[in-house]
Amino acid sequence: MEQVHVALLGLGTVGTGVYKMISTNQDVIARQTGRYFEIQSILVRNLDKERNLKGIHHLLTDQFAHVLDKQVDVVVEAMGGVEPALTYVKQAIEHGCHVVTANKELVARHGVELEKLAAEKGVQLLYEASVGGGIPILGTLQHFLKVNRIHKVMGIVNGTTNFILTQMDEGGRDFDDVLAEAQQKGYAEADPTADVEGIDAAHKTAILSRIVFGVAVNVDEIPRRGISDVKRVELQLANMLGYKFKLLAQAEQFGENGPVSCSVMPTLVPHEHPLAGVSGVYNAITAEADQAQDITLVGQGAGEKPTASAVVEDVTNLYRLPLVHRPILQPSLFVPHRNETGLSFVLLHSPHQAKDHEVEQCIESLEKSAAHVVDDVLIYDKQGTYLGMLLNQHNDAWQSSVSERWRVEQIRPVLAYGEVVSKSKSLQTTKS
């Protein structure tokens, strides 16, 4: 049986999972591929660090040059970050090795140049695990929707933020409280900035745009907003209106080879939409295609086993699927993200217990400013009155019509899905 020699860069969560999977599932992999995959060497930073894996000491090295000294067919990069991963990946490709990585920052920022280099050297760069962990979204988009024109892809691509929003929603808890729990459980890093501020999701959005639309999107140009300023009362009001809060990554192309729009924003998703029911650390991605229509894939977006599964699938697919080199058609003509319906969720706050006529006056003044209030709900608590509205507007002129009694606290996008109708014939109120 033909042998495939694999080198592993990094032995953290992902690297450990890859080693375990290749070692324990060798019989399954051999049966599916007709090849025997064997790890030849493992690059680590600290040779003296205690590890939970037995029988690996002879494989370890802290010198990348030693990795390439051996016969290597595939290099699995599981280090994370841009450097030294970028340097090592380039050298591996120059050496004639296929490369598999789960490194979304590396792929988002340097994927175009690395794929060009791989094409020149006749090898492949695969990165299924960089988006959605164990969800096979990139393979689905590339291999199983080839006859479709995909005009939009969107999803929940960060498990940390989805866990936080789920706990805030279901438990009526505040952001800081849930973040502390997420860190305790290992769902959030000690420095959670990349997750909670949407940076991680922006990297994945850039990758999806390249796969789906064949364009190079600069990740730093993607409009993004995190969830650190999301309030518990917003989630309560959204639920009353028939929506769930999700940190939604979206990429859309307007016409074949047309301009591309991307964003990462806390967004109100209708209860009826498949993404609304995705809770906890799970990820989900929806593709909208002209023939297959809407397809949603749901699964675990992080963790040792799901991510390792995607990485090892890529390793085996190098020898099962045809060589794929994706031409980058053009640098994208990037356009600002647009609100398709003009519908937004607006949170107003009054420090007083607003009377009915004050609420009615506020809504009437908004209607006179050419904004249409589709639905509205109230919550009274110790901080005063919170008025949540679905507002149909096409400019910001309405803000000047808001009475001094009220302050505009937040404006959030609303995902267009089906017909938007009022959930209530009269104002809903809740005391909190």
C-alpha cells in the first residue's frame, strides 16, 4: 500500500487532534483512500513541554529545517497566527509539499499569494477547517454546487459569540457575566477581542467570498461590529418582535462578476429562518443558489475533534479529489453593505416610566419623518422605559424627530426573510 508522509506543524488543540485522528483511524483512512498516512515529524516550540500523547518524542523537533530534511508529502500547519506560519508554508510549497491548514487569518490575508505559489509548484493548498470547523462548507461550495450561481452566503461562523448571545437570551444574563463563563469553559480566550469584536468572523467572511465569488476581498475593508455592546434588553425586545440576535457574517455579489458586499454585524434574524435556531457553540452557514435554492449546514465550529476531522479530510482529499486551482478573477469591486429592505431594529430609551401617550407621540413623530414603524414593543424596568421598533427607513432623517425624552441607544440591521409583518395588533409591554 502506498505511503503518504505527513509533517505536523504545531501540537496545540488542533495539532493534537490531527495526530490522534491519523493514528487511531488509520484503518478507516486506508480503506477509503487505498493509502497509508503516517506522521513523520512534528514541529513544536518547546521540546521539554509535558504532553498527554505517548510515544511521540522521537517525532518532535523545534527546527523547521529538520521537517523538510525528511521525505514529506503533506505539511499540516496547525500553529495559528501569520508568522512564522506564513514563512513555513511558503517553504513547504517551494519544497513541493501539499499544505493543509486551519489557519483562517493566514488564509484570509495571504491565501491568494499562497494559492498562486501552489499552482506554480503543482501542489495544493487546502483549508476546509479555516471556516466552520467541522462543517464541510468549503468542500460543499466547491464540489457539490458547481452548476449553481451562488449569489449570497451568510452564517454564524464564531461559536464563542453564539454561545454568549444564546446564554444572554435564554438566561436573561448580561454580556460580561456570560463572557466570564465562556472563558472558564474554554469557549473564549483570555483575550476575547478577536471573537467578540468580529475579527475572527471577518477573516472567515473574506475566505468565503473568495471561494464563492472568485474575488480577493481585503479583510480590513469588511465592515464589522462585535457583540460587546449588545444589551440583554435588546434580546428581550427582539424576541417579542419575533427575532433572534446573531453575529451574522454576510457576503453577497450583485450580478455575475458584479460588485461584492460583505459585513459582520449583530443582526436580528427572524424566528422562521434556519439560522435563528442555531444555539450554543454551534456554527451554521447558508448558501443561496439559483438552482439548489437555500442550503444550510450546521455543526460544531471549533474544538479538537471537529476541526481535526476537517483537517484530516483535506489531507485524504488531496489523493481522492481532482487537483483544484481557483483562479482569482479580479480584485473585488467592494461596495458598502446595504440594507436590502431598509428595515432596522431601533432601541430607544427613556429614563422615566413613559406613559402611553408619550410612546404614541414618539411613534407619530417618526411616521411624520417618512419612517414607517412596522412593529413596536415596550419594556419597563428600573432604568426606565425601553422602546424597541422595527423601523422602515431609507435615510437617517428620522433621528432628528426623536423627542428629547428619548435617546437612540442602538440601530441594528434586520435580516430580510419572507414577508415582514407586525407581530402585534397593539403595543406589547413587559415589566422587567
